[in-house]
Amino acid sequence: MKTTTLPELADTKSPAGADIRFIMDGSTGNMIHGTVPPVR
């Protein structure tokens, strides 16, 4: 299994406010990492 270090800054934000980091872009799909903020 391959491991990677996530960048400190997010690549973009989702409409719900989650920080999105792009991990992998492949010919059959992509992989992202999302950090969702707490609900207030």
C-alpha cells in the first residue's frame, strides 16, 4: 500500500464547506480527501 502526506492547504472547498485535497487522478477515477467542519 502506498502512503502520502497530505498538503497543509486544501486544493478547494466543497459547497458544504469541507476542505478538499486531491490525492490521485486516474484513467478510471479520482481519489480525494475531505475534512468536514463541525456542525454548529
